[in-house]
Amino acid sequence: MTRISPGRSGFLALALAQQALRFGSFTLKSGRQSPYFFNAGAFNNGAALAGLANAYADTLLVSGIRFDLLFGPAYKGIPLAAATACALAARGYDCPFAFNRKEPKDHGEGGLIVGAGLHGDVVIIDDVISVGTSVRESVALIKDHGARPAAVLIALDRQERGQENGQENGQENGHGSGALSAAQEVEQSFGIPVLAIARLDDLLAFVAAQPELVEYRSAMRHYRQCYGIA
């Protein structure tokens, strides 16, 4: 069993308390039945958002990755990037941030980008990576402005194979090790690391240590066996 750090355990405990992390039976967009669900939108008060931002900031600083700017893709990434910039400033790193509009503005300052201009090494901050569409769009936007994508920083990495890859490789039953997770596909496609506050392996260790979650342990292990990356 993976050992979980106090920081990751604290993040998952906060997510559980906020009901951002829930256990039961949930139908995902892929059609899979998952025993857990994560929704960063449930960090919807000041104290909870500050706790989440601290976890993002700690994860980024511990990684040692050089960065000049934080970028939050619309819409969930916007408050995440802003709050993480505040958390970094409290640690002595006064980092600018920016975000995009869904549609270009044709009056006032105009354009797609709000906040600091995209420059230097940019870290993309989002809640999760599902199919990677948001990341691809963000990488293209950053490069179009002459900046460099340095990393993607997310809250939770589900560490499971993309459904299309699994089906193409005949692995939807969980056997085999050829398919990549969405995070791995991003790393492979763009040559940048994906950082996560916590991963599925951490979540399994967290569940194993919580007596009140004992009823979900078997389902979690089964889901990991069926859909997890090797």
C-alpha cells in the first residue's frame, strides 16, 4: 500500500469535509461506474479555497519547477489560479497570473487574456484532467503569445486509462498495460510534467486509513484494478 504524506492526507481530508470528495456510486462522462467523485467546485467558501490554494502552492514549490506565471483556463481554473497566486505570495513568491475568456472581448481592453500578459514559463492550473481538451487549448494559447508551457498542476489525478485507449487495446476489462492515463497523454504529447496534489494511489491509502470509509475499500480496489494504469 502506498504511504501517503501528511500534506496529501490533509488535502483529501479537506476535500472529504467539503464534500468535494464523495464516495458511493457515480456515473462518469465515460459511462463508467465510479465508487468516488471529485468536484473542486465544492471548495466554495473562503477557508476551503484557501486550504486548496495552499495545497496547490506547496505541490508546485516542492516540484522545483521554474515558473514565471500561473494560467487558469476558464472557468474552474480562474479562481484556482488566483487563489494559488495569493498562497504563493504568502510564501514570498509574488507570481503574476492570467486567465482566458471563452469568447474574445471586442470592446474595452479586448482580447482573450485577462490579467498579466502571458510570458516566460507558464504553469497551467486546473482541477482535473479528463480528456485533456482544456490543456490542449491552454498550451496553444500560451504558445501563440510567445510564452512556454512549463507544467500542468491539478488537484487529483485519477490515474486511470482513457476509455478510448482501453477499448482500442481490448483492455476495458482491466487487463493489459498499454493504455495511458489522461495525465500521461498530456505529458507525452506536450513534453511537460503533470503535477497533482494527490493521485488515486494516495486516495486508496487515505481510504484504507479511515475507519468510516471501510465500506468503500473493496470497491475502490476493484475500480483501480479494472481501470487503473499499470
